[in-house]
Amino acid sequence: MTGDPVERGDEILTPEALEFVADLQRRFGAGELLARRTARRAEIARTGRLDFLPETREIREAQWSVAPAPADLRDRRVEITGPTERKMTINALNSGAKVWLADLEDANTPHWENVVAGQVNLYDAIRRTITYTSPQGKEYRLREDGPLPTIVMRPRGWHLDERHILVDGEPAAGALVDFGLYFFHNARELLARGSGPYFYLPKLESHLEARLWNEVFVHAQERLGLPRGTIRATVLIETITAAFEMEEILYELREHASGLNAGRWDYLFSVIKNFRDRGPDFILPDRNAVTMTAPFMRAYTELLVRTCHKRGAFALGGMAAFIPSRKDPEVNEVALAKVRQDKEREAGDGFDGSWVAHPDLVPVCQEVFDRVLGDKPNQLDRTRDDVQVTAEQLLDVKSTPGEATEAGLRNNVSVALRYLEAWLRGHGAVAIFNLMEDAATAEISRSQIWQWVHNGVRLADTGAVVTPELVHRIEDEELARIRAEIGAKAFDGGRFKETRQLFERVALADDFVDFLTLPAYDLIA
């Protein structure tokens, strides 16, 4: 270990737990699969195509299903997501949601302190001992007047290392660190409490990556002497390549699979990233103009519901980024209306539940799904046999309504700058312009700028061509606006100088950085 001491870290970073992580790393490091990602992206750049895999046709045509869900994962009508900060952990568990997605990934900056403290907070939350006192003296405790949400933890993706834990001189995979520490300390305790070790798996790009996770699960259960199938995993379908392998992903994980989630924001980022150099047919309009009713997004979500219910797995809807305001009734009314509309579409399409990012949105999502589900815990009986989705429909980006505008470009620049600066300071989920931004939404902003610059996109409202010079001018103006908003002292005491350099690296450099968190990670402790 190379990280500095973290309060109560010795309770998590025990010799036995670290040896468990080291064993996982030695057996299941993902280097070969990451190389496959690079090769596949090169093939997409060459052909501009993706299709369902001919070599796995038998899996898609065979009769099989995933394992039945454990009791506390059968009703997932409303799931709240958020980082594992101590106060937010308590708020999420007190929210009334059915599930809490405890996020060690996109809503969490992987500062070493965050990584370890998040594990401490989860340890306490599972044992119902977690409390928090704010600097102002306000006390936070778990409610005792009703059931608490089932905890589903999301580790980091395969691409992120944890440089503070070295195994044979090399950084361990962040995914295996997060999974290993959580599973080692909590699996038996969760089972004793009538639950189990449940996970959300992010950023998968193929069924081979799902197979690797399944091998991790099998070995981890054997190592701790737990029955095979104890672990349950929900996979985020948030890459365009994974959308073509949904059935295969469920098949690889079938004894551990619980469902699939429509990770809409990373999905948009993945579409831009993979087809960024394929010309006008793959250029999206302003980020905030791309809705879930766009034809290619409808195809993706409807295929997800059909695939899940065909195989007995749950289909979970994605995050509505709008957040309510307790200070501005008008903003609050707009946010609640947009979230309700989004959840009504998902419930009507057959989803079994959906995500919210704020406790005030739990009743909205619950009300919508209650109306559709009634006394049923889910909609597995809605098999959506009417849905037939082709590769062409999944790739029909050009039919997305809307235009690229200077307002959209300015929003992308401002969101990216504000989010990256907060991320460097340790905050992975940030409210910006009444939307909840995390690493996934920031990825859309910076990748869209890159795509518009490198494709010479002309803005509909001004007629200007998007160039590095135009982006730099807007960057200057937005940084000045932020300085005026927060004051010179806060601005100068922040990390905006490093943020500007990081932004230009991920949005304007000739080579496209696969994930903004990779260069950003080099700038944090």
C-alpha cells in the first residue's frame, strides 16, 4: 500500500483482506480484455459498423433463463443512486427507495481517502451502526420506522487502476479492489441479515468482460466458502458495443445475473466515442436536446426490456438528471414534471423500476411505478414479444432531432469545467444548472466538443464553425463567469488552472482520451 492513513482504514485494509484482493488481481487482471477494446474500436473506425455476433447466435436462439432473484431484489421499482459519503449514505438509506446503488464509480472521485472511507461507511451501513454529525452539529441516523433499501454496490470499471495498492509491483484494478474489499468484509454479514452481496457492473463492452466477472464471482465465493450463486449482479448496458451483446452478457452471468440497466448517459458517450470520426451521420445535436425518445435510444431501451424479460431478468430504467430545488418552487415544478414524464415512459415500456438521484424524487418514481405495477413486484410477465430491433435501428443516430448550437457548445464547456474542478476536489456527483452531473454526463460534454471540433460542425444559431479558437474563447468567458459567481478568493483557491489544462487535454487534443478520469486520476492524491 502506498496511500496515506485514512481514519479507520486499518479496519478495512487488513492483511487478510489485502491478500484476498491480491489473489483476485493475480488471477483476473483485465489487461487482455482492455486490449480487445482497442482492437474493436479500430474496427469500428474502419468500417463504421456494428452488428450482432454471428458466433453467439446459438445463445440468442436457445432456451435459458437467469437464476431467480433473491427476495430482497424482486421489487426494484425505485432505486436511489449516490456516492458513499457518510451523510449521503444515511440520506439514501432513509429515502424510502427499494434499492440504494452505493456508487464507488461515476459519482465518486477515487481519492484514496474516498476509496477507503467509502468502504468504512458501507461496513457501518450494513451493520446499521452508521451515524454522522455535521460541522453545524446536526445529527444523522438511520430511520427505525420502516425497511431500509437493499444495498447494491457499484465498483469501478475495468479500465481504472488503484495506484495505492500494488500487487507484484503493479497497480491493482480498481474494480477488483472495490469488489474485493466489500465482498471480503460484508458478504457473510449481508447473508446473516437476509440479504446478500449484490453488485452493479459498469462500463462492460462485451460478453467476454461479463465472463471475466463471472469467473471472479465463482472464485470469490469458493475462497470464502459461500454457495455458488450467492452473488447477484446487475449489468449497466452503457456502451454501444454491449447493446449488441445483451443476451450474451446475461448468459455469461446467468447463475449470478439479476438484470440489466439502461445506463443512458454513458451510452450516449459511448456512441460519440466509438463513431466520433464517422462523419455527419453520427454527430448528435446539443447534449440536452437528445432525449430518450430519439429513435436510436428508443431502440436501445426497448431491446433491453425485451431481452431481460425473455430471460427472466429485471430491466431497470436510467437516471433522470433533473434534480429538485427546495428553494425555487418554479425550478422544482419543472424538475418534478420532467422526472414524472421520464418514469411514465419507462413504466409504460415494461421496465421493472428506475433510478433517481435525490431523495425528493423517490415518491415521484414510486407513484408512477405503483400505478403500473399495482400489487406486483415487477413486470417480468411483460415479455415485449412485439419488439424487434435491428442493428440499423441501434445505429440510427442521424434521425435524432435537434441541432448543434452555440448555447449547447457553451453549456458543454461550462459543465465540463465546473464538473472537472469539483471532481479534482473530491466530489464525483455535482449539481450544475439544476441537473445532477457525474463522470458520465461530463464525458458527453467533453466528447461532443471533440467531435464537433474534429468534424467542423457549423452551429445552427450563429453559423460559426466549431474550432479550437472558438472553444478557447467560450472557455475564457465561462471561467470569468464562474469567477464572478463564486468570488475571486474561492476561484483562486480552487483548482481551475489544472482544470483548464485537463479540459483542453480531453476535449481538444488530437488524440481522443478514452476516459477523462484517466488523466484526471493523475492529478489527485
